[in-house]
Amino acid sequence: MNSFVPLFSSRTDRPCVTPNVPSLLVCLRFILSLSLSLSLSLSFSFIILSLSLSLSLSFFLLCHTHNNKRLY
């Protein structure tokens, strides 16, 4: 039982705990920046996709109305 007590109250436990806090903050900051860049890229790709879809739809409608005018 005495052998387990130094594990919890040892001096080597403190240096292991304190470096984990900055590394955790760095990891959290990295995850936040990654999620932000991912959301920005997703929104950018969504904007490009919607623009291309609207352009293709307008082109299709333009060709369709042009073909309909030709027939009459």
C-alpha cells in the first residue's frame, strides 16, 4: 500500500501535469483553427457550387427559351 502513495504525491507528477496544459491549449487552438478553416472552405465550396448551379440553370433556361422562340 505504501508503494502506491508516492505515485500520487510525487514531485515528478507535477512537471507532467503542467506541460499538458499548454499542449492541450495548443491542441485546442489547432482544432479550432482547423475547424474554422474547414468551415470556411466548405462555405467557399458551397458558394462556388451554388454559383455554378445557378449559372448552369440560367444557361439551360436561356437555351430553352431560345429554342422555344425558334420553334414559333
